[in-house]
Amino acid sequence: MKVKLIWCIWFYPLVSGVAVGLRRIGDKLYYVEKVTDSLYTFDEVKDVVYSKRSEHQVVEVLDIVDGGLSLYIDNHLQVCVSDEWIYHEALVHPAMLFHGSPHRVLIIGGGDGGALREVLKYDCVESVVLVELDPSVIELVEKFMPMIPDGAFKDPRVKVVYMDGRKYIEKHDGKFDVIIVDVTDLSDVSAHIYTREFYRAAKRRLNENGVLVTQSLGLHYQLKYVSLIYNTVNSVFRNVRLAKAYVRSFIDEWTFTIASDSELDLNVLSSRFKGMLEGKTRFLTEDTLMALFAIPPHIRRRLSEDKRILTDENKVVLYE
């Protein structure tokens, strides 16, 4: 207890008033990130590669001692080269496999290119539209972290549109087989992309048997927000499943809410994985794919008991 108390007292001046971001402690540089109202992480920084405010947000590329090159937006980690492939494989492939034969895919957000890279592993994909709010995100990733997109932005099947993802959904007349929502965590910039109104608009852009997936935050530290997102999606679609995968850089099991008006049958995933993906993934195997859906009973209870949803009039911002 004495050690814990000493650390709390020593860190207090740094985090009071939410003093997040780059901070020098002694002779070392750290990046302080707020996880919850009572939990902060301190990552030692080897090098500040880029740090600047764009038109929309603060965008930073840092070389972290324990994780390598990492992209931060508005003081929150978005992607780390050491484990981004776990996040992106878990985000993309269950939704694509549930559909079974996706030809047209829409990605909302995803400016780091990781989700796009995974989508392009499917031979059946004919076109992908990626809608990114901030051009600087793609520019910085292409310049400093090109191993993440791995050439995906140059694929002739890809069209990049720079605008707000919700505006694109509401104004675009086309239809898609799979919609992947990979935006920041319930921020001022993205909260309107987690509401019932957004999911209703997205559903109208899905073909018959279409599937939507959204990243939905950390299962343990942010469970109340996971529940809000899950139940909001569930208020719009007939069938919803929650998947999760541990991402070390996010210090939590990260969740992905998958939805469709068609059945989301776990029994088809194994055979489709063998036929469409085997040998193309670093994290997912038949076993790890099925393990994504092993949700503990107390989490399932929480999801079924909590009926709150997010609306345009009742949005939530995670970090204020």
C-alpha cells in the first residue's frame, strides 16, 4: 500500500486537470493517456516522429519504447505497429466471412489503412470506398508507417473520399455488402457515428444479407460504453453479435459489434475461413476466430439487462 500511495502522490500533479499527452518525467519522455476517469497509462517515448494539429484534430506519430511506431489522435492511441494486425483482423474478417461473398465494401474511418489491407485479401472484393475525415491521417501513415496499409491505398479497387462518414452515408445512393466502421472512440469528432440514427442510415446502404461491424471499445475498462454501443446497434438490426480480442497496446480485450438482418451463423465461419483466408492472416486461425465470440456470462447479462441506447439527442463523449 505504501508503494501505491507514493506513486499516486507523485503522479497527481501530472494528471490533475487531465494533463495528457507528451510529458517529461525526470530525464525521460512519456505519453500520458486517459483510459477512464481513474486510470491513466504512461508509455515511454523513444522519439517524437510527428506532432501537429490538423484542421480537425491533433495527430501524432510516436516511436514508443514498448510498442514501436504508434499513431495518436487527440491524445488517444489509434494504432500501434506491434499489434495492429490483431485489431484489424478481428475487426474485418468475422463480418466479411459472415457475409460470405462481399463484392462492395465501405469503410468509415480507417485512415491508417489496416482495415483496408485486410479487406483486400478477399478475391471476391470488387470495390472498396474508404471515407476518412482527415487527409493528414492517411498522409502521415503513408509517410511514416507504410507497413500498416502495405500498399492498400494504391490498389485500383480502392476509392478514398475525404469527408465526414455520416454525411457520406446520408448522401450516398450506393449499396454495399459490408460496412466497416473504424472511427475514434466516442469523441467530439465521432460521437454522431455511434447513434441509432447513424446505424439506421447505414442499414439503408446495405444490400440484402449485408453486414455492418463497428469497433466498440474495451470490454473491461469501458464496459458501460460497450453496452451502449451494442444495444444501440441491436435497436436497429435483427441479429447482433459481440466479438473481442486482446490488444496489448490497448490494455484490454477490444470489442467489435457485428450486425445484420440476416442470420450471423457461427457454424459457417470455419469452412469459409479455410476457403477464403487460410494462410493470409497472422492472428486469426480457425480456433482464434471462434474464440472471438466466447463472451463470459456476466458480460452477456450486462448486455441483455442494459437497455440504454445512443441517439442524436443523447450522444456520449467518452473523454471530456
